[in-house]
Amino acid sequence: MDEVQHNLEKTIKAIGGVQRLIPHVKTHRAPWLVNYQIQHGVSAFKAATPREVEMVLDAGAPEVVWAYPTATPANIGRVMDAAKQHPHAKVVGLIDSAAGLAEWKNQLSRSPLLNVRLRVDLDPGMGRTGAPMSDAALELARSINEMERFDGWHLYDGHIKDPDRDIRIAKVAEIRDKVRGLVAAGLRETGCGDLIAGGSYSFELWPADEAARVSPGSWIFSSWEHQADLPHLGWQVGAYVLSSVVSAHDGTVTLDAGSKAISPDMPMPTRFVGGGVKIVAMKEEHSVVESHTLKVGDLVALVPRHACTTAYLYDKALVRTQSGEWQIRPQLGNER
């Protein structure tokens, strides 16, 4: 927990205050970490799945943004149910299409919850979700405003991952130039110009007068990729996969952490670092690594390249508290 506290303090400092922080919970999916952040002044969170929305609300968060535009009735209904169970919390959905807007309208007409608001999701060039930054997005904002539920704008620039900070600054500046006029037009027509923006590689580059809140995700645990690409942020690694050596050969050893255990979305050679080893081969339950010093029975703490997809694999975490005590704590694992 010392590393989590350190990373929280560094992140808050980077953006000028905790009031700007709306962290994504997909990295940890842990209710105790949501509660911890609430105790330290965080008042809003982003979530990707309906189960994460439920977890955030159950942990006592005053606000959650479901950062996943969709037109799927079952998922929207599930988030609506969560909002109904937490009437004092603000629950925000994202819209990037007429179909999505129609489904939210349909469900809200049958259950007109006062604590549900909607934002327009914008595509900053990532090409994943989001309406184009054009009149089409403004039209969605007008329609939501007619429902008296418009909460502002949202964009995630996760395609900006250049290790060179100057390049990241330039790319964020391009997006800022594009979105500025749209937000201003929305403010004139709806009275709301609020924007949530940014990810781990860009959140600190959005000024407060353009993006009131920013939403980094994997900062809470960091990763070896962050240590290489974002050293100026001063984050510390806060999550490891504990593995053991189960077999030893001439110049290599085999670990009991394979492709199912750590960073499953990353290329094999770069899934983890730790113990001074180099990955030679990996299968579902084993990793063969170069080592002339490790022996059978040794424990190795592996640092994932991607903490988010690693935490998703486990429904419990072994946590060292700030008092030095070790505790087993629950997290969602792969619950959707």
C-alpha cells in the first residue's frame, strides 16, 4: 500500500489537485482500492463494465462514469438497476450513436431516474469508440440536452503512447485544437462545457481550463512499461505476480507463471520483468527464462508489462498494508 499511496500523491500533484482526478478502476477492479481513494479525496471514478459500475457504487463512490458507449439493452438496463439501488450517487453513461441514444431514451422513459446523466463520447483519432468531432457530436449533445440529462463530453486518447513526451504534448495539442470549438459550441447551446479527457500517457498534458477532470487508469499499480516510458511521473511498481521456479536446466529455469498468469495481451518476450531474467519461451502454465542463478524452489516477483489485464486474472490479492501486515483482499477478477 505504500506504493499505492505514493502513486496517488504523485498523480494528484501532476494535475494540480485531487478534484481533477477521475481514475479508471479497470486496472485493479478492487472495492477496497475504490474505498481507499474515496478516503483520500477522490469523488468520481470511471468504469468499463456493468460489474465495475456496481462495484464502484457499492464501495460508496458519489459518482461513476460508465465509459463504454453501447446500444445493448441488457447492459444499459443493468447499469440503470445499479443507479436505482444507489439514488444518491450520480451515474453517467456515454453516447456515441443515435442507436445508443435511442436505447437510453427508451429505458429512461420507463424508469426516469433523476441520478442518471449522459455524456457524448468523442473519437480523438483512436478509432475505437466515440462520435466524430463534428456537427454529428453536437447533434447528440442537443438531443441529450432536450432530455435534460446532458453532462458534458468525454474522450480517451489512448492511442497516444509515444515514449517521447514532446511528441505526446504535440499530439494532445492537436486534439485540444479540434475539440475546443465543439466544446464551446456545446456550452453555448446547452450551458454545459465540461470535458473528461486523458489516459495514463496524456492526463497531465490536459490543462484544467480545457479538461476539468482527467482519467488515468494504470497509475495506481504502474508497470514496467510506465517505468520505461513515464519516469518523470515518479510512479512506483505496486503490483507483482509471485512465481516460483519449478524446474532448472542448463542456463534456463522454468517458472510456474505462464501466459494465463500475466499480461495476456502482450507479446511473449515483453510480458514481464523480474529476477533479472529474460523470457525464452512461454506456454499456458509455464515460462522458460534465462538464468544462471535461480534454483528450484526460488520465488520470483514478476512485474507485469500491463497491470490491468494481469489483475483481471485474479479474484484475490495479497496486500501488504502500510502497517506492514499482510492481508488477502478480494477483487472482481474476471467478473463482467
